[in-house]
Amino acid sequence: MMEMEEVVIAKTERTNGHAAAQKAHPKSKVTKLNEHIVEIISDSGEGAQKCGQSFGAIVARMGLGVWTVEIIPAEIRPPARSVAGASGNKIRIGSKRVTNGGNETDLVVAFNEQVLLGRVRSNELKPGCTILLESMWRDDRRVSQSYIEAVEQLRAAGYKVHEIPMDMECRKIVSDPRKGKNMFALGLLCALYSLDLQVAREQVVMTFGKKSARVIESNIALLEAGYAWAEENLDFKYEVPSEKTTVPQIVVNGNTALALGVLASGMEICAMYPITPATSASHYLSDAFEEVGGVVHQAEDEIAACCFAIGASYAGKCTVTITSGPGYSLKQEAIGLAVMGEIPLVVVNVQRGGPSTGQPTKTEQGDLMTTIFGSHGDAPKVVIAPGTIEDCFYSVITARKIAEMFNMVVVILSDANLANSQQPFKRPEFDEAWLAPPIDQSAVPTGAKPYDWDPKTGLARRFIPGQLGGQHTLTGLAHDENSHVAYDPEINQRAIRARSLKLATLQKTLKPPPVFGDRTGDLLIVGWGSTKGAIEEAVEEMRKEGKKVSSMHLTFLQPMAPGIKEILHGFKKVITIENNWSDSLQDEIIDETNRRYSALATLLRSRYLVDVDCFSECRGMPLKPNTVRRVALEALS
Amino acid sequence: MMEMEEVVIAKTERTNGHAAAQKAHPKSKVTKLNEHIVEIISDSGEGAQKCGQSFGAIVARMGLGVWTVEIIPAEIRPPARSVAGASGNKIRIGSKRVTNGGNETDLVVAFNEQVLLGRVRSNELKPGCTILLESMWRDDRRVSQSYIEAVEQLRAAGYKVHEIPMDMECRKIVSDPRKGKNMFALGLLCALYSLDLQVAREQVVMTFGKKSARVIESNIALLEAGYAWAEENLDFKYEVPSEKTTVPQIVVNGNTALALGVLASGMEICAMYPITPATSASHYLSDAFEEVGGVVHQAEDEIAACCFAIGASYAGKCTVTITSGPGYSLKQEAIGLAVMGEIPLVVVNVQRGGPSTGQPTKTEQGDLMTTIFGSHGDAPKVVIAPGTIEDCFYSVITARKIAEMFNMVVVILSDANLANSQQPFKRPEFDEAWLAPPIDQSAVPTGAKPYDWDPKTGLARRFIPGQLGGQHTLTGLAHDENSHVAYDPEINQRAIRARSLKLATLQKTLKPPPVFGDRTGDLLIVGWGSTKGAIEEAVEEMRKEGKKVSSMHLTFLQPMAPGIKEILHGFKKVITIENNWSDSLQDEIIDETNRRYSALATLLRSRYLVDVDCFSECRGMPLKPNTVRRVALEALS
Amino acid sequence: MKNTTDMIANGVDIPSANDCLLQIYEQQYELEDYQKGVPRWCTGCGDNAILTAVQRLCRDEALAPEKTVFVSGIGCSSRLPHYMNTYGVHSLHGRALPIAEGIRLARPDLKVFVNMGDGDCCSIGAAHWIHAIRYNMNMIAMLHDNNIYGLTKKQASPTSPIGLKTNTTPKGSYLDALNPLTVTLGVANVSFVAQVVDWIPKLLYQTLQAAYHHDGFSFIRIIQRCPEWLPTHLDDYLHDPQRVVLLQHEDGLQIDSELSKRYMNVIEHDPSDLNRAREVASGSDPIPVGILYRNDEVPRYEETRADSRLRTASLIRTGLEREFDKFTIWPDGHTPQHV
Amino acid sequence: MKNTTDMIANGVDIPSANDCLLQIYEQQYELEDYQKGVPRWCTGCGDNAILTAVQRLCRDEALAPEKTVFVSGIGCSSRLPHYMNTYGVHSLHGRALPIAEGIRLARPDLKVFVNMGDGDCCSIGAAHWIHAIRYNMNMIAMLHDNNIYGLTKKQASPTSPIGLKTNTTPKGSYLDALNPLTVTLGVANVSFVAQVVDWIPKLLYQTLQAAYHHDGFSFIRIIQRCPEWLPTHLDDYLHDPQRVVLLQHEDGLQIDSELSKRYMNVIEHDPSDLNRAREVASGSDPIPVGILYRNDEVPRYEETRADSRLRTASLIRTGLEREFDKFTIWPDGHTPQHV
Ligand SMILES: Cc1ncc(C[n+]2csc(CCOP(=O)(O)OP(=O)(O)O)c2C)c(N)n1
Ligand SMILES: Cc1ncc(C[n+]2csc(CCOP(=O)(O)OP(=O)(O)O)c2C)c(N)n1
Ligand code: SF4
Ligand code: SF4
Ligand SMILES: [Mg+2]
Ligand SMILES: [Mg+2]
């Protein structure tokens, strides 16, 4: 749960590792690879996270494709050396752009054998995977037996285990190696993957940027020690050739990308209440937002946060509120008010495992239906889902714009997978058009009405406090064009119609979604949100093998873009793959009269009357390309 | 808003109207009718409601079929004599059972011409409708002109206006006729519809049962005076022959029926927070529940009410929480906890016009989708909708039973139409099997687990505090069979599966819904909830005319009963008719790629892939058989 | 006036909200400038008195109607904004305060008033109420306390006296009434607390005025008659001037001779004394009327969080580029100088 | 044991909850009878001390584990029920109290404990907190106040001191800390308020015991260390015994000589004096520790609403028939005699 290494490294005494030699192991053989999946895992608090993130950044600096995934322990405070306690990072690197966390792991650095066993048992390691294991436990009487057994077992199972005296080596530099091991491991990895040590040093400087020079020096020494140790002692090396990009890229996780999007959209206020996995976006924003005059308001609860945002939006400053499932459920009533009052509002829901408190740190796509159908009565809102880290950034800018153009609520559905994954994308070039227009404070022409619903599009103007002559009272009650409370059946019908038509109006501006692959074939896989990379990777692979598989990924879930029906009709079979629940026809009691379909499948079936099948799972883990492949091959057979 | 007559009648001075003559008008001609729709309307506070309800009860006592609908003013406190201010009752009476409020009104008693004009303008009166109008305004200088104009207009439009000096006649008995006129009007109506005056007297005694003898006497005198006046002065009379029932019936509105159902189900606690139109159920319950040791707990808000209910249910006493739209939205998170913890819970949502605060006093069926899909993550719950007042009663008993058998949340979707309508139904015969079983306090066998999910049905046991050896901590987090927090992907998958399978298990116990009419034909109308009577009446009529129309009304909305697909396939066309929103293809901007279907249509399309069309409206008013007819004929053409 | 769609499409060159702060008007207003529609409250409803007092205040302080916002929840009392010719938000039951806070933070140039019922504020809205006191944003919050749920037809509210017969407590309500004043006075950052009754319009007005001139969150509990559901409930207080006690102080209200002739029960109370305020607030018979507590020193959240810079495109661009820099990988893999 | 489905299908002849009230056990328990699993709090977390104290209390009072329920919200502190071998509900963030109330009303034979964090109770749960005090149901509510959001990784809580650097307030938190004690003491029906610190286990235990023996809603604020996010935050208090002041009284806690040797700052405080309690509660340095207020006379809601009759089928049938009679139309159209 904590990242304590920063604190403790300050206590380091020896910082003279600088001189660490850099001669290569004489016999080391270099394997060239297109891609590799690396994992670094430790007890919670040993800094594997920071090691992994830094490794990802260095790799990216070297011009490689990369996707990092956080490995979050199952418990708040798992006991040390426990099977369920693995904390760390999985880093997938490749010569080309990497779009998802991929399948099982090729190489793992583990700080003890127990966290490693956890990963083995959940089938996260590839057969024959290379393991770099901290060897200090061999000499620890209390645990040596279980350590030795584990190593033997692993070797017997075909894993290539390399025991590494990390603790011992680190002790040469710092007094408490538990807090420095992560940089030593980083050094190991840099050497193993033939990375540029200077770039690595620069990254360490950046990572510890705010710390004292001593801290930085000590960490660099550890990095160099790890590098040197690998060069001297390991007889293998990898090289993943990079296709250097010519444009600057930024490497951030989805939550930081969202937060940067908030900045870039010109919004001024973010009203939130902490909740995993959404909070880190607010953390980053709390730091960065004030630099540009923005405010992160932590309200007393989610309802207050949403109402605060509505108030600020009403007053002319379109506001964002960021939350996750339980908070989203609480906001339902307030969202209904924004819909009814036609207040622009951006709501970000970083989905986590549900229902109820569910799996706060795990990923799921379980909130699509409640996002579309939540809030009592007819409450149409726009729902968009980013499919990549880059999308997270731009989705906020788009959302703010739609919210203000249509006076609507726009919900962005991200998830823990995007929130906690890092991927480089082209550094955005700032565009003033991203920003919100200044608040209209011009006087209102006499006779103008706050809700002058356009009979064709449903669109209405909006008066903002300060506009002379525009005085009116916004109300959640049924109201007429003047915002007067009205229970007249015709007025109610007219107003509901207008609010609904805005979705159709927006829909008319959308382009049909692109099809990944051919527009006709045997199987179309449809997805939405964070599963994009995994689905497209699997589809690409199968297509290379000659399978007639394509995929379509929806960004707009409500309204749905035109042209989808035609696309669906181009395929013999259509299946959605989602990270949420659907009953399986394999279950004895399930048949077509009672099967509960997954979210997107339900929506597509209803709208297009196409027999869309679905595969979905609620395992709290990002979808793997392998899973997509397996499901697709089954569907094809 | 108030029912002040009770108070004020106490101030009455003259109570000697007893001797009111009962001789019939010499020339009065009696028209026999199968059915008639009567309306009594006044300013808010003049007691038209009480008059209408009493009239309905008397009619029912006479063995006639009856359905009463409240006419609720558009404003909290509408000004006197205002077009939008009509308050009162619409009473549809018939020789046979009456299942809905019917179409336009045949005869109206109005206390002033303005409220009458309101009804005329909203097309609520049949062409040529008979009007009994208070004539006092003719002599009131301030308003006489508008009164005279109105009468002339109405007559010109073909209405049969009878001016009646109600005020003057009442003054003979009470000092403030504004507060007694309603009983005078009741007398008029009893005479006009040839009802038994003695039965009417008994009803007045019941209505004012708790008041002093003086109050009761004065009201009876007014009743008799009205009766006598009509006999002497009106030259027409109606008779609706009754088919006397042989069984005792009870006449209550849907909310009272729900409350009686709570009593009858053996539940002990109702936790609520006031909200229109649900509150009257709690009002009644507050009175009646304590008589049988029950408690109505008014919590500080809806979230607390729902959590309170969950707590009580957890402790072994399945509890009900009653609310309407906004409150339902607020309960979403808590409902998710009950789903996750598998706590039996009955939630009643008496739907009103939405979204947001919407139209609190008006009817709508806008909450179906949010009921099914509300709450983040996969939160399966049972959703049932009563179609009649009688259903309101039994639905609670069924809901409690399902909730406890399946350890699920069961939502009952009623609406303002049922809540405020009265209809007689067979007096239920108490059955001990309705009651909840006593709380299990037996010791738990060693090794038994609180969530021993049955692999086939998903059903699990449940340990109740007090059961020795059953100690465990219920949690909203993902958990294993022992209720231990578990983030293991397999366990999560297994638990979500079990909770979902329970719906399928319940579905297997359901019978296919009956079809009203033939099982094949040109058109099937599908409905749910309070529109049942109107749909079936229209279908019956069209069938008599030889149209191949049938209807199907769903009580179970989740899970949906088996056999529906076959039924749908028996018809050339299928359409749902609902009181909620759907876009119309008539709108220029709407096409099949962006049309938003109404709730049930969406569900049917998705599950059965049948091109179900829909007609729906959000006019805040109960569906009329005429509307059904019009829509059906269009669909047929 | 351009509508938003136009604005986005074509750009705008109207002054921003920040600029508007600089425009100083000197304008006179009449009562009618603040009136809208015909209030639909019952005859004799105390809400009418509150509306009148508020409209007078607006006129006397010459508040520009277009720069004034009334925010309310749901209830009879919450209809008030509809009768003001200002901007208004008639929001959700219990949520007036967070909405008002959002408005105030976004637009410190607007005057914000909040009207809530006793159910609205003290029951469903209680969490927001507690926290609004803590935020101490500059606004005037009126609690229309009629001891009952008016709009939903007579259910017990948290301030209903024990034993009150209502539709949910037909045998009498079960709990002692909550005292909104002592709760408020227990919350950190409390800066202005007053109590008035609807039937002494002069004091109602004076108190509102004092609240208006207080810089911070002014909480006024207004004991309000609901003749519809509780026609005789306050009669004893109404008819016996001895059953209110007026709080007078040079830093509080000054009771003029006309008033003190009828209301002879006047005590000195120093609004800066919190402990004493809590004691006085604890009394309910006679009803203490006046300013219980005032502290002008408590910081206002919107000021604490304010940023004086104009949010120009270039400010945002600069900030954004700086953030991008932190995460940028330059084509050569090395970190540029300026990081 | 039959499962529910069987029960419904086949009927049951087990004693009802009401009967169970009559069964009096005389049983001895060991500490282990209340322990479950290995707590997963950080080393040095104050929650550990609270857990230990609670387990001791259960043992000493010989509470039957199957008749005891721990209810919590969401947060580090709210994990406590998982470590008790009793019944428990680890519910929703902020909602522990209404859930506990439902349990208590349904089953007055159960002992109910509530564990909440400072965000849980004073932020999202504030409305329930205020109203729980009013209901005054017999339960022990522990506020684990670590001045921070622990579980979600260091955000400001309402009780965070102004200036505290957290992840949502990187430049220091903006608002003065809420004092949960003064808020509680401002609410009607308050009946037991105490404050303790996690690092004086003896006083923690004594206070819990007093709360257990108080008949009503006992609110205990426990100042709790969070070494993970605020490692040095309370050090000054911890190391300087002068910075706590112990409240002693014959009707409150009795401070034994061992304690008073180390904690010499002891004052007499009469827990029946509400005004004084509010004054004492207002102080935060030194931290007042002990029982601030106690009033055993306040009625308990579950007792006010209790009905001693057994809810037999015949009671329900009789009541139901009586109600039906009110609405019945008999075949001959006339009202029968007995109405
Ligand atoms: C979420 C929600 N719950 C309940 C209601 C119903 N409701 C409307 S006003 C009100 C209470 C009115 O009482 P109060 O707040 O005291 O205001 P008053 O009418 O007395 O001025 C309630 C419960 C609602 N509109 N929304
Ligand atoms: C509705 C909802 N909002 C937010 C959260 C996220 N959340 C979990 S615990 C917590 C606060 C924890 O702080 P506190 O209540 O002080 O307990 P502590 O962890 O410090 O013991 C929050 C905001 C949640 N689980 N549910
Ligand atoms: S019901 Fe009461 S509070 Fe509401 S308008 Fe009437 S008198 Fe006023
Ligand atoms: S984070 Fe703080 S409160 Fe939570 S377990 Fe660790 S020390 Fe305790
Ligand atoms: Mg009120
Ligand atoms: Mg805390």
C-alpha cells in the first residue's frame, strides 16, 4: 500500500556505487525478440511498482512500444511473503506499438518465492518462464526450507530459475536493502534488455526528482550495481529492436491522461470524493490543476460532489466529477437533475469490480447498463468509453464540448485497466479550440426563453447567471420553455421529447465506427472500452492465419453511431467480448429464455435485432489476447 | 392539498336537514346504462376528493363495478377558481367489473366554471357531456361575466349544462357551504344514479367515522338535501344495473392494498422516507401496522431507510422499504449491498413522472430500466409489477416469499395510477402460509458455510445472528463461501454466477404469461403494470369487432417467464404500449438507428430478437382504452 | 445574445466572468424588480413573510437580479426561488447547499441565497448542512423551520416536537426535537448563527440584513408557521410576547423601542461568545430571537481556494506543456534540459 | 439447521427470536472465542489496539459471540468485524449506523457494536451520525479517528488539521478540523459521549466498558494512529503525557494510581453537565480523555417502538381482518354491525 522506499533511502549511508563497472559477461548470449513480457513482484511496500514503472519509462525512452499493468495485492495489508500478496508491475515491451498487457509473462523478477508462487498458481507465468529470484531466503533459517522446496518445484516444472543475491549486493551500498532492492532490480533489467544505462540514470533522476541529491545518488548507485551484476553474472541477454519514433511521446497511465484531459479541456473545477480506482486522477489533478488556476474540491460525499459540479456548471463553468461504481450509483439522483435542467456536466466513472463494494482495485466493465439506464424516469445522457490511454486524454475534451454544445450530461466510462496502465502516445499539441468558451454574460433579448427547444433537434439555449434579462429558476420539476413548473401533459411530453432528441441529433454527427479487418467475414467481435488493444491484437493474429475475423470497437455507447447494423449484417456471426457478466449457455439451468446477456450484447440485440452472442468474464483482470483468440476460434468452429 | 371540510363542518350550526323529502321529480326519465364516467371537481380544499371516493364506495356497495381516479391539481396550492386547479375524482361505474379509469367523462359536477374549463381544454370531457355546475357565481359581481360567458360557450359547444344553486341550498343547513357542498353533491349523484340513500348514509357515517356525532349528522343532512334537490329539480336519471356479487369485496386504492399486503405478509418493519405518491401507503401503514406489532420507521433519508431495512432483514426479519423514483435512485448503492450480501429485501417503487423531481403527483412507468439495470456492477434482482389493485395486495406477499426463498432483492413496481385508484376486489381470505417463517435460531452444523452456493441453482443458505456457530461477517466486497473477502478471480466469477443463476432458477418456476385473446393473430399488444385494464378493455372491444388482436401482460419483468418467444411469434405484429418515453419514427430526425424504444420493447427486442414496435407517452395520465384502440388500429392498418 | 451552439461554432468576444467583476453598477431597484408570479403557498403560511423580507433586502441592498441566485431543495419552502425575479435553482431534496457551493466557487461575483425546509436541511440534507458550515462560503442560508413536512402532507420532521401527531406518527412523534442551532454551533468554522420567527417581520428583516453583511456562511433558522398542517401549533408563542426573548447587542441586533414595547423580554447577548451562544441556543421556551453567534474572522473557502490569475489560453497552455514535459519521451530518448 | 428453502417448504418448529430472549445462558468465554483471522492493518496501526480492547470487553462481559454483531462502514477501521468471531456486517461507506439501527430494532436481543472511520462517520455518513444520536438506540459506536482517509491512501478527512498535506491537499488541507465531540453534544437526545486515545489501552478499555453499561447510544471518539500515512502526526501527544487531560468523576471514569502517575493532568468533570461538557469538548490540546457526557434517562428508540406482544399468526389475522372490515362491501351492500 505504501511507497516507503523514498523515505528510507534518505537514511542510506553509502552512495559511492557510482563507479560500478560496466563490463559485459564474457559468455552472455543475446536473444533478439519482437516482444517480451516482464514482471517485477515483491511484498507490498518493497517498491516493485516503482521499479516497474521506471523500467517501462526507460523502455519507452529507448523508442520501444510498452504497456505497463499494475499488479495489486489482494489485501489492503497483506502479510509479508504471502501467496496473495504480490505487488508490482507487469511490463510488456515490443518493437512495435503495444496496445495491451498481453498474455502470460516471459520473465519475472521476484523478491521472494511466495509472491512468485502466487503468480504461478494463477497461471500468470508462461511455461518455461525465466525467473530472477532473490536468494537471501536460502540462508534464513525460518524460511529456508520452503524457499528451497519452492525453487526445486519451479525448476521441476520447467521454469528457469536464477537465484540472485540482491540483498547482499545492495548491502554494499545501503544499510536497509529492503528499500533499495527495487533500483538494483531495475539495473538488472536494464542490463538484461540491453538498455542504455545513461537513459536509465536520467529516469531515476526524474523518478526521485523531488528528493534530495543524496537520495538520488544512492538510487543511481543501486541501479548501476544491478546493471553491473547482471553484466558480470548472467549468461543471457535480450534485445528488442526499437523502431525509433520521430515524434515526442508522453507516457502516463489512464488516470493521469484523464486528468491531463481535464486541464486541456479548460475546465476549472473538479468536484470529487475519494474512491479507488478513480482517486489517483484527482491526486494528480490536485497537484497540477492549481498551477493553471483550477480547483479540485473534495466534497463530503459523492452526492455533494455531483451537486457541487452541477452548481458550478449551472453558473457557467462546465465541471467534471470523477468517481467509480459505488459513487456513481450514489450520483444517480443528481445526474437526473442535470439531465432535467439541461446542465452540461462531465462525469467520469473509472469502473472497478462490482457489484457493491466488489473488487475496488480490480478492473471490470460492469457499469455500462447502469450508466445508460440509471436514474429514474427518462434521463438520456451521452456515454463514451475510451479504448486506449490516449483516448482517456481526448475523451475529456470531447466530453466537455458535447456537454456544452448539447447541454447534456456526458459520462466517460474508463476502468481500472486503463487507470493503472501506462502506454506512450504522441504528445498532444495544444489547441485553443479545446478550451471552454468564456462565459456568456451578454444581455438576453426580450422574450427569449431559457428552454427554447428546437422542434427538430431538441437543442435549447441556456441562460447563465449574470445575463441580464435571463433570470429564471432552474427546476427538476417538469417545466415549460420559461422554466416554469408545468404539469400540463403536452408540455411534459414536449420537454421529454426535446431532451431525448438531442441524442439523435448528436448521433447524426457521428461517423460509423471503423471496422478492424474486412467489412465482411465469418466472425465480428464487438467490444468497447479498455479491451480494444487485446481484441485487435488477437484479431490481427488470426487474420494473419487467414481467419475471416474482424472487430469493431465502439467509443460511443449512447448514442450509437450510424452504420452499425450494416456492419453487423456483413458477418455470419457476431459476438461481443466484455469484462462483465453474462450467463453461459453451458450452464445446465441456462437457456435462451433466461440467459442474461452481457451489456453491449443486450444493447446491440435490442437495437439491431441481430443474434449477437457474447463472451464475458468478471475475473477482475484485463482481457488477454489469448482469451479473445480462444473465444473467437470456438465461435468460428 | 388539504381536506379541510372535516374541521369546518364541526362549526356547522344547522343539522336539521334530516327530514329532506325523497319524492321523485314527476317528469324524470330514467336512462339505463352499462357504464358511465362521472367526475366531481372543485378547487383544492373543497372536498371533491372525499365526495368522489364516497360515491365510488356507495356504488361499489350497490354491487356495481367501479374504478376511481384522483384528479390532482397541477400546483401545490393553486389559486381558487383557476383553470389548472381542478381537484377531485373521476369515477367510472359499470354493471360489470371495471378495470381502469376509461376514456372521457360522461357527467361532471363542478364547483366553479374555471376548473371545468380546465377539464374541457385538456379534452377530458366527452362531447355533449352533462354538466352540473354550481350557479352561485352568476350573482357574484366579480366573476359573473366570466361565468356567464363560460356557460354560454359550453352550451354552444354542445355540453348539457345544468346550473345548480348548491351554495344556496347548503346554506340552509350549514353556515359555510364551501365546506359542505361536497356532501350535497354526493346526494345529487346518488339520486341521479338511483342509488340507495340508506347505503349512502352508512357510507357517510363510515367516512366521518372518527368525527363527532354532530359532524356526521350535518353531513348526512347535506347528503339528503342534495338527494332531495335532484329528485325535485332534475328531469333525468340514470340506472346502471348491477350484477350483485355474492362474495364480500374490499374497496381500497393501490397504496392501501400494498400496505395491507405488508400486514398480510407477516413483515414487521417498514422503513421509509416520505415521498409522493408512495407516502400514503406508509400513512395507512403507520395507523394499521402498530395494531399488529409492526413498526413504520421514518428514516432520515432514503439511503438510511434502505440500509435500515437491510439491517433488519439481515437480523432475520425481511423488511420492506417503500419509495418513489428519486428515492429509488438514491437507494441504488444500498440495493447493491443487499444483492451482494444476498439479504432478502422488498423494495416498493410507486412510480411517478420523471426524470428528476418530474411530476410528483402524476403517473408514469418510467423506472423499469433503472430498476433492472440500476446499481453498478452485476446486481440481479427480481422485478414484479402489479397490474390491478388486487395485485398490489398479493404482490407484497409474493415478493416477501421470493425474497426469503432466494435471498434476493425483490422490487415491486407500482405507479401513481394504481396508488390513487380504487377498485373493489374479493376480500382476501387470510392464509397462514402468507406469513414469514419464524427466525431460525438453531445451531449451525460444524463446517457449514454461509454461502454454500448450489452449483446448479445458485441458491445458498443464510445464517442469522443468534445461530450458534454461524458467525460470519457479511460484506459488500467480493467474498468466498465463508464470507471472507476474496479477490481471487475464480471466486469472484463463481459468486457472481451464483447470484445470477438464482434468476434463472426462479424463472424455471414461472408459468408462461396468459394471452388475453387468441394465441395467434395480426397484432399482439404487450404491456406491464397499471395499464392492464385499459389494454384488455380495448382489446376485448376490438376482438368483438372481429379484429385479430390479443394482448399479453407481464407481471414478472425480471426474470421473464418462459414461453414468451412462442407467443410473440404467433403474431404478425407486436407492439408494447407503455406509460414512458420512446422516440417516434414520425419525428424527422428519428430513424431505426437512433430511435430510443420504450422500456419493455427494449427488453423484448433484446431477448427474443422480435421486431417489437412500441407506443408510449409521458402525459402523466393513466392510459385510456381509446388510446390503445387508436394505436392498435393504426398498427393493424 | 448568441446561444451556446453558435458560440462554440463561431467564437465569442464577450467579456468573461472575471472581467464582469470589474463592472461596477450603481443602480436603483424597486420591489417589483424582484417579484415573480403569484406565490402558491397557503394563506397564512410563514413562507410569505420570508419572501417579503428577502425581496425587501434585495431592493435595499440594490442587488442586481441577474447577479443574484436563490438556491433551494424540495419542499414548500423550496418554491421560493420561483417567486424571485432573479436566477434560481430549485434543486433536489436536501441538496441545496452543495449546489449553492458550486455556484459560489465558480462565480464569486454572484450573491447566493439558500432556502431550505427543516426536512430538507436537517434530515436528508444533514451531512451537507454540517459541511456547509465548515466550508464557510459567503452565502445566506435560511432554514424555513415549520417543524413539519409541508409539501408531502404532514409527516414528522427532525424538529417536530415529541408527541406531535402526524401522518407517520399518528400516536405522536417519538423523538425529542432536534435543535438546529446547537448542532450548528458545534461545527468547526461556524461563523454566523441566528434565529428569528416569521411573525416579527422587522426582526426577520434586520437579521437577514445582518446576515447579508456578514462575510461568510450565515445560517438563519426561521421559525415558520404552517397553518395548513399545524394551524395552532405556534399560537401560544404568537400570542404571548413573553415567550420570545430578543437577543440584543451592539455587535448583534439593536432592538428599537417600538419592538421592545411589545417584546419586553430582551437580553444582552454577545455574539462573539460561543459557549454562551450554545447555552442560549439550548433554550426553546422562550424562543431566543436574534444573532446567537458571529465571527467575521473565519476564512471563506472560496477565497482560500481562489486564484487571481485570469485563466487565459496561454496560462493553460503553459501549465499543460509543463505537465506534458514531465511525461515526455523525446525522440532521442533523453530528457531535455528544461526538465 | 435447515436452510431457508427447506424451512419455507416444510415449516419449522424452532423457537422464534422472541422466545430466545428468555433463554439465559451462564457461559464463560476466552479471548480466542472472539478472535478470527490475522488482522491486516499496518504495524503500529491504532486499529489493533481497538480490536484488542473490544475483544477483552466481549470476554469480560461474556457476550455470546452468536448474539453479538459488529457493524462497520468502509475503510481500514471498518475491517474490524472481519477479525471478530461474532456476527458482523461490513457494509457501505458511511452507512454503518442505519444498518445497525435496523438490526437493533429487529432484534433487541443482540448486542450491537459499530465501527466507523472519520471519513465514514463524519463525512459521507454525517447525516446518519446526527440522527443516530437522536434515535439513541442501545449500541456502542466507535469512531476510529485517524484524521485521514486510510484505506484510499491519504486524503484529507473532516478531522484532518488545517494545513495537513495529503494527496488531495498537496499544499495543505484548507479547513479547520471538525470536532466530532462538539457536534455530537449539540444533538438532541445525546446520551453518552466519550473520547479516548488508542495509546492508553487501560482507559480505552474502561471507556468501552462504561459505554457498554450505558443504556443508549454510546459515542466514543478514539483518536487513532495511522503510522502508514501520518507516521509522526500524534508523536507530540504520545510522548508528552501532559498533552492529554483525563476526565475523572465518580459518575465517569475512575483514574487509578498507576495511570495518574504517568498522566498527571487529571480534572474532575461531571458527565451530567452538558454545558461544561461542550466547553471541555472544545479543547483539543491537551486532548480531553474520558467520559464527557452521560444521561441514562434518555429513552431508547427501540424501546419506545417496542411491542411486547408475540406476533402470532392469530394476532396478525385479527388485525388484518379488522382492517379488511373497514373496507369491505358485503354482498347485500350494507355495513355489518361490528364496524
Ligand atoms: C429524494 C427525495 N425524497 C423525498 C422527496 C419528497 N419530499 C419532497 S419535500 C419533502 C419534505 C418537505 O418538508 P420540509 O423539507 O420540511 O419542507 P416544507 O415543505 O415543510 O417547507 C419530501 C420528503 C423528494 N422530493 N425527493
Ligand atoms: C460510496 C463510496 N465512496 C467512496 C468509497 C471509497 N472509500 C473507501 S474507504 C474511504 C474513506 C476511508 O477513510 P476513513 O473513513 O477515515 O476510514 P479509515 O480508512 O481511515 O479507517 C473511502 C472514501 C467507497 N468505498 N464507497
Ligand atoms: S402546507 Fe404549510 S408550509 Fe406548505 S404552503 Fe401550506 S402552510 Fe406553507
Ligand atoms: S493505512 Fe493507516 S489506518 Fe489503515 S491500516 Fe495502515 S496504519 Fe491503519
Ligand atoms: Mg418543513
Ligand atoms: Mg480515517
